[in-house]
Amino acid sequence: MPELPEVETVRKTLKKQIIGKKILKVDILYNGIIASNLNDFKKKIINQEFIDIKRIGKYLIFELNNYYLVSHLRMEGKFFIKNIDDDVVKHEHVIFTLSDVSLRYHDTRKFGKMYLVDKDKLFIDTPLINIGKDPWDKSLNIDYLKEKFNSSKHIKTLLLDQSIISGIGNIYADEILFKSKINPLRLGKDLNDIDLLNIISNTKDILERSIEHGGTTIRSYTSSLGVIGHFQDYLMVHQREGMECMMCHNIIKKIKVNGRGTYYCPNCQVK
DNA sequence: AACGAAACCTGCGCGC
DNA sequence: TGCGCGCAGGTTTCGT
């Protein structure tokens, strides 16, 4: 479930439920989720307390007393709060037993990762060492994008590059390009100042509006923490292949860009 | 060095 | 009904 707005929704919801609580026990049912040294992870995390939950790009940053627990949900990672004695269900891979509740990490495809990072090394260690600018960072400006987009890669690919801007995924990349009237196959180096300005402002605008609606819940994905977002009702192109463009009534097309399904309006987004 | 492809996993919907 | 294929909100690793 994870692009920036969905992760932000999880962060807010989770924060209300676990701040101030201590980790009494951790059960790891599928080791692949833990990207750090497994034994260190298990040992260090016991008796740590949740101080705060932040978000950087698509990463959830759980602030503990002495560490950051950094979690990436990848395609289908979800957190749930359950009763401690509830049965463990299929696809629950990491179970944190807190004083009065059970925090459970559920991930059908097992793609998600968790890292335990020293507090003074958050941006020095993996996975955040190369993280790009936050969409609302004031230094994310035309000059920055001119340099980073000076490439023969397609703009869709560049928008998905987390070391340039952090938090944009496949749904919002399509929406940002539609609103900016930029064809996904245009090359980064061919964009002009107006294009870059549009990308900067539309990225913030679309992500903000999605956060207001609790993110996007599409396909049959069940949502994290029982929270269902509604921004899918406002998507202009994503998953609308064969349907009429909301702006010009031409037919929305679907292509592949860098292996990712990409939706656009050939009339609004001329190459 | 830089690019696309494959890998990591599971489940669903489709056509035959 | 069953099988095989393609597809999925992501990122890292492997080959050419």
C-alpha cells in the first residue's frame, strides 16, 4: 500500500496507538523482512520504547530510545494493532508485543524491509543514505531538478527515482505528469523551466490532496490498520485505460515505461 | 558506467 | 475445473 500519502496515513494512525509503549517481545516469523543483522535486531529492540513516528519518503521511521526502527512497506506491507492473544494469521511476519497490544507487520509478498539504525547514523547508514529531497523541501527547485533530470531517461522513470525526489510512486507519477501535461516518455533533459515548475507544484498539490483523503486504496488490497483511503475517486489517469480523459474526452492509453504500467492521455500529454 | 532485465514473493483474473 | 500467463502502490542485484 505504499506511496507517500499512504505511508503518511499509516504514520498518523499508528502514532495515536503506540507512542509511549514499550517493546516487551519480538517474534520474527520470516527472517527476510529484517534487513539488519537478525540477532542484533532482536537483542537491541527489546525494552525500547516508541518515542515518535516520522516519515521520510516512503519510509516509516519509528523513533525508539536508542535507535530508529526504519520500515519500508514495499508493495504490500501493512501494520495492524491486535490483541496480544489474537491468533497469528497468514502473512503476519513480525510481531511486536507491547505492554497491552500486539503490533503486527503483515506482508503478502514479503517484499518489505525493516532496519534498526543507530540514532546518529540515520542518514549515514542504509537505507536512507541516498534518499532524495522531500517534496516540500524548499531546496527542491528548478536548479536542483535541472541538474538531476539532465538525463536521457524518461521523465516517468526519473520521477520514480527516490534519490531525486522521495515519496513518488507509480500512481502519483502518472497523476503528476497528467496534471503537468507532460508525456511520460519525454526525456528529462528536454524539459523546460515551465515543465519543472509544474512538476514541483503539482507534486505537492497532488500528494497533499491525497493525504487529505487518507491516500489511495485500489485493487483488492485490504488497507493497513483498517484505514481505507479515498483518493482513488480523484485519480485522473491511473488505472483508467480505455476510459475518457476527464479534461478532453480522448481515450486514456496504457503503456510500459521502465517495466511499470503507465497511464496517460495522448492528447493532453503530447510528446 | 549505465542501462534494462531479473529477482525477490504471493495472489488474482483472464483466456483457453 | 484447471493451467499458464500476465499483472500488481517497490527496490536491489544481475548481466550485457
